[in-house]
Amino acid sequence: MQKIAVTGAAGRMGRTLIEAISQTEGLQLSAAIEVPDSSLIGADVGELIGLGKSGVKLVGKLEDAIQDFDTLIDFTAPVATLANARLCAEHGKKMVIGTTGIDDAGKAELQKAAQHTAIMWAPNMSVGVNLCFALLDIAARVLGDDVDIEVYEAHHKHKVDAPSGTALRMGEVVADALGRDLARCAVYGREGQTGVRDRETIGFATVRAGDIVGEHTVMFAAEGERVEITHKASSRMNFARGATRACLWLADKQTGLFDMQDVLQLRQLA
């Protein structure tokens, strides 16, 4: 039985992760962490989310639970996630990370931490989204430079980063397939007299509204036809189930930085 800790456990995603862990054979919730000033510190996590008494109390510091788990699931924020990665690496604890908005310096920190423990990091844990990544690579290679490429994404009003990590990863997949540098060819929103579209660019459009869980579409538009690859999430549970699947996959890994393409063995399609 693999012992799992969840940080940000009292939030919407944290509660969904705990529910998913309770439904996954081979995993057991053994620790739950929230910000130190939360009024819920000390509460039984099972009772908190309506699953009944679990015996796992919410604590305010990862350090207080570091000996209580094998793998930490972290869907929080970049600063917190990177601090947690340093601590987990120091103690040989594995991590499954779904945090978005991690910059290049942060990615380098994860690479360093992964020299000492096994880390699975993906901007989106959904099995469907990761299948879309594989399909996008194929579509970009087939359609080549004969299409205009646009990425559209929509999320709930509480999401603080834009474009989403998933949208950026979709853009990276397409750019890599076409031999482009996304940092140079990305266009984030358009306004005013923008001139004729440069075919080498990859455009991004962002919507933040209501309670949209997550919608992503990549459009490959040519003269007379277009291909669209779309994923729509209606529940956070699909992200949580991807995270629990990643925990099981990491069980026999000791070190290394992986993503969901590794977990789902989708690289074999390339």
C-alpha cells in the first residue's frame, strides 16, 4: 500500500484528490497539508469532505508530515511547489505535481530535485488531454506549415495564470513538431490594427468566466478546411484520477523527472 500525502488538501482540487485516493486500490491517504493559518488545521480530513472519519488530521506544514508518506500530490502554486520539491528531494519522497505557471527557473529546480527522487510533473493530468498532446503532434507533422494555428482555452474565474499551463503545453507540442521556438512565435491576444497574420505564429486566446472547469481547442486552419482538436473537462475528478494513476506508476521509480506521456506510454505513438 502506497502512502499518499495531499497538499492544499482543504481546497477544491485537494478535496477531489482525497476522494480519488479513497477510490484507488493500492493507495492510502496518510497525510494532508494546508496553509498554516487555515481555520481547519487539526480537522479530520475524511470528515471534512464527507467520507467519514479517516484518522488523518490536517496539518499546517509539510515538515510536520514528512515521515508519514511515500508520495506527495501537489496542485498548489509555483513557490510552494518548488519549496515542497526541495524538501521531498532531501528526504527521498516522491512527488506528483499538477501545479501550473512554473517558469524555466522552476523547471530547472525540478530537474535538480529529480536527481534525488522520482517526480511526475504535468500541467494537466487528464488522460484525455494527454492523448490530445499526442494527436496534436501528429496533426502538426501532417499539416505542416500549410495552416494557421490558434489555441483557445477557457477556465473558471478563480484561475490566476493565463494562458493555462495546458494551453502552453499544447503550443509547445505543436511548435516542437514544426521546428519552431514557441517563445519567439507565440502571440498572446490581439487588439487594434494587428496587420496580416504571420503564418509562422501560434496564437493564444484566453477566457476566464464562471465555473468552467477547463476547455482547450487547437485549430489548424487552411484555405477551405480546418481541423480542430478539442478537450472539455466537466469535473476535476478526471485530473485527480490521472494523479492517482501517476502515483501507482511512480511506485518502482527511484529518481527522474517524468510527465503523463511517460505514465500513459504515449511516446510510443511518436
